[in-house]
Amino acid sequence: MPEFYPSIGEAIGAAMQHNIRLAHGSETSGSNKPLQVRHLPHPSSDPYSVPGMIARLTETAEPNEVAGIVEEINGALVGALPQLTELVAAAADWTRVRLTFDDPNHNPAFETWTRLAAAHGMLLDVQEQLEVAEDGIAACPAERTDPRHHEMVNVLRTRELLSDVLGAGPVPPTADGTAETNRQRAARTSSPKAVTQRTTSPVGSADAAPSTPPPRAPRTR
């Protein structure tokens, strides 16, 4: 049966372990599981997954689309960030019930709990920052500004989607193949790998065709 990974990191880690076993000649050992075909779902297969939202967040996306993506990430019930915050909280609580304070000079479990609690607090701060930034994103202009202004601020994204890294390849079938092709082209163009290589294209060019995620309902506060 094919094996699926929920994140690029897990897939890359599994691939590295596979290569290490091959390098040491241990893949033929009877103690190891037989090799399996490993797949990562394409971002377009789930537009509401984190890879799917990253792929949708291209430079040509409309402000309301980007604000909607941030709202999806920060959603109280199913948002990826609140779920991550709860995961870190659960890890801290797991450490909490293993604390001992008998030795005042040596307490690695408490140090671990402290780090997890600090990470949890920072994630809560991130949620608050994103709530404020969401309205600011929606108020941003739809058109890209002169590139000379962009040089004043560093690019923050440092990792690429696996589909960006692989570059050109077969496009998964979708209801609108042309729009999906444009979306993938835009994602590769705006990926960190291509930031220092690309030249500025006119906003109305074919390569700058905007993606078409579901429309975002007006937000009320």
C-alpha cells in the first residue's frame, strides 16, 4: 500500500533514512520492512491544507484572498496555528506530570517544561499578531508596487513546497486545467528558489494570472 506523509519534513526524513540504509547495505536485511512507494499529496489536492494555502498565497493573489488564508490558518476551531498551539500545550502538560523538584541543582524536566511553556506563549502571541495583521492585509493595494521598494525589506520565506522544488512536471487533473497550470507557474515563480533569478513581469502577463480560491465572506467584528 502506498504510504502518505502529512508534511514535507516527514517525507524528506523518511527519504533520508531510506538512503542511509541503502548506503550501509542494510535494505536487504530481513529485519527491515519491505520498501514501499511513498507519496506526498499535491498542494492542489487540498487547498485548505497548509501546503495548499502556501501554494495559493502567490504574489498575484487578491488582498481579500490572502486575508482569507490568514483567517483560515488562525481559525479558532480548525485553524492550523491554534491546533499547533494546543499540541505544544499538550506536550508541556505531558512534561508537567513528570516533574520532580527533589534535586534543586538538576531538573532537566523542568527546563524542558519551561521551553515548551515559552513556545506556547509565543504561539499565542503569534495568533494575536495575525488577528491584527488580517485587517491590514485586506486593506493592502491589489497591485504590486515598484520593485525598488521591495529591496528595502528582506524576503522571509526560506523553504519551498516540494512541488516548487521539483519544478516542471505533470499537472494533476483539475476542473480548470489552465488556471491550475497558471497557479503552479506562479508558485514556482514566487518561491524562494526563484526570487533572485526572476525578472519583474507585467501584472497583466499570462505568467501572473491570479489563482482562484473560494471567495472570502466579509468579516465582521
